[in-house]
Amino acid sequence: MARTETKKNLDRAQEIYLTAAQLFVERGMDSTSVADIADRLKMTKAGLYYYFTSKQELLYQIVTLGLDSVKDEVLDPARKIKNAEQRLEFIILNHARLAAEGNHAVIIVSHEMNALSFKQREAMLERRREYFEFVRGTLVELKTEGKLRDIDITTATFTLFGMILWLPRWFRPTGKLSVKKVCQDVCAMALKGLLRSH
Amino acid sequence: MARTETKKNLDRAQEIYLTAAQLFVERGMDSTSVADIADRLKMTKAGLYYYFTSKQELLYQIVTLGLDSVKDEVLDPARKIKNAEQRLEFIILNHARLAAEGNHAVIIVSHEMNALSFKQREAMLERRREYFEFVRGTLVELKTEGKLRDIDITTATFTLFGMILWLPRWFRPTGKLSVKKVCQDVCAMALKGLLRSH
DNA sequence: GAAATTCTACCGAACGGTAAGTAAAAATCC
DNA sequence: GGATTTTTACTTACCGTTCGGTAGAATTTC
């Protein structure tokens, strides 16, 4: 009756979340019906509801997955880097990599959130804010070191995110540009835009 | 019965398009029902259908409005600027201004297009492509002049658009940052990121 | 009074979600 | 270790609501 969190169950749940995430990125959440998700997984709509209680909760699970990815692969490792300039470079390169590789759950975090409940949205915004403040803090450090150009730090932080988060909109890993090359270029452009030349 | 394009009619139609555009930006197109648009305009759903034949066509009208704005206020004036560096600065400053001021029709152009028909989408993508190629061409010019940094030009163009088009996601003109200041900062950051220092 | 504009009242389709049922696997009992 | 019970992982069939869209009447404008 109620769902128990066995290992196998978690694997299947993740598979479902990732498939849904892919569809949400492809066509948007509102244009993706629960039946569409079921079709791609070759099961029925009702079968899906064994794994989540509402479409809203499904979205929340996906968003959580995306936030976990950024935490594990960008935020936590970056915290260990003392030097602010090196840290900034690490953040840009690795967040850009996640975005360029087409990690659907990560991509959704910067998109759909109107569909979440108030509490869910607050929880998610808080985690996002934590990450934002960490990056902004790195820029503040660089400012006190005299390395940052003379532009508003908040504007700089948001605009940096714009450069990174725009990647999934145009970049396809199948083209002639590699993920690595494109991340390096975005990183170079961002760093030159942010830091004084010396 | 059928709609004639009188002057007054056009004014009212534009008012309706802009109100719809605002709602589409606020909540997304799929989450905005035609009845929602009618409510904000203090009329009924059926009354709205006097001005367009389908929700799809309404979106297309809005997208056309947005593309016209960019053409009139960015593309056409920029074509008259001979110097590539000055032209690039003009493009960034003015496109950023449109985005930061909250021109809803302009904002939609970079968002919703899955909802369009194939023909509509092609027509709109063609106009967008024209603008993209113009900006890219400016970067190519700067490259031949030896002024551009050593990064892939396509990546540079898309990333520049990311910086500009991300603006509406975070910036609100009511805060302590002015539209002018934020556009100048974004422009400075972009130019430093793109051009060699001399 | 004719044309332009907006309303009332409704339709059919699609959607999110649920109730009831079930085959197969797993766990429990003796 | 064979029989019995329980749980897992779904399915079929359906419900209530909302949505885009329409026909035709009513109202407003000139």
C-alpha cells in the first residue's frame, strides 16, 4: 500500500524521475502530460502514481535531484578550494559542464518552479540562494583582493549565471564543439569579463 | 464578423497582445488560460476571440511584436554604425535595455515557441537567425581586426545573448539598481570578456 | 440603422487523479 | 521445504474539472 524505500524501488524511481525530467526539458512541464511520461516508460499513468502522489511532487523530486547534483559536483568540492580565483574557475567550469552535458534535472532547477507549492518553492529557493551567495561571496573576496573589475557584484553574479545557464538552450554535445571546449571558452569569457587584467 | 484592421481596432488589439504577453511572462503560456487574459482585461473569453482566431495565433502576434521591437530599436539602428566595436556596444546596451525594462513581447521571443505551428516557428526562427547572424558577423569583423579574444565565435555570440537574455529572470526595475546602471555593467562585462585589452 | 464589439451559454477533448483489481515475487509459517 | 500469507508493481476503467473554442444573441459606436 504505502511505498517503502527499498533499493530496487529507489533505482526505478530515479529512472522515472530522469525520464520525466528529460520530457520536461524537451517540451516544458505543462505541455508534458503524466500519460506522456508513462508512454515513454512503456507503462500506464496509474502505474506511475505508485511512485509519486502528484505531478507537483514529481517535479519536486526532480528539482531535488538537480540541486543534489550541483551540490555534489560543484558546491561541496569548491568549498575546499582556498584561493578565490581558482575557486571561481572551478565553479564555472564544472557548473557549465553539468549544463552542457544535458543533465536534465539540473537544467530544470533554473526553469520550472511556478508549479511547486509554496513550501516546496521556498525550500528550493533557499537551496538555490545558498549556492548563489556562495558564488557571490567568492566575487566579494576577489573584490577585496582588488582583482574584480568595477561592476556591481550582484549584477556580475547573475550575469555569470546567465552565461552558464544559457548553455543548454543552444549547445548540443553532438555538434563539432566538444563539451570541454565550450566550457573552457565560456569560462575564459566570464573570467576576462569579471577580473582585471594584470 | 471578420476583423477589419481599422486604426482603433489595432490599438485595442495591441493592448490585448501586451496584456497577454505580460501574463505569459509571469506564469508561462500553458499556465495562462484565455479566461485569465480576459479577466485581466475585464472582458469575457469569447470577446477576446474577436481579436484572434486561436491561442496559437495570439502567441504568434506577440512574438511578432517582440521581433519588431528588436528590429526597430536594435537591429536597424545598429546597421547604420560602421565601426564594429561601437556597433557591438550599441547592440548590447539597447537589447539589454529592452530586456531590463520588462518588454514582455521581447522576453517571450527567447522562451515559448513549442506552442507555435511549424510554419510559424520557422518564420520566427528565421527572423531570430537573421539577428543572431548580424551580431555574429560583428564579432567576425572584430576578429579580423584582431580585437577579439581567442574563443569560438559561435560560443561567444550565444554566451553574449545569455548574459542579456538572463536579465529579465532576475532584474526588477523597482530595486535600487537602475536600468541604465545594470545595462552598463552587463555591457562592460561582456565587452571585457569578448575583446582583447589594449 | 448598419457595422463593430462584447456577452451568455454551451461543447468536446484532454488532463490530473483515483478506485478496484491482479499476477508474480517475497516473506512467513509449520 | 512445501503451503500460506503478504507485498510489490503494476493495469483497466473511470471521475470531476478545466481548457480552448464556438454559435448566436445583445449591446455599443458611428
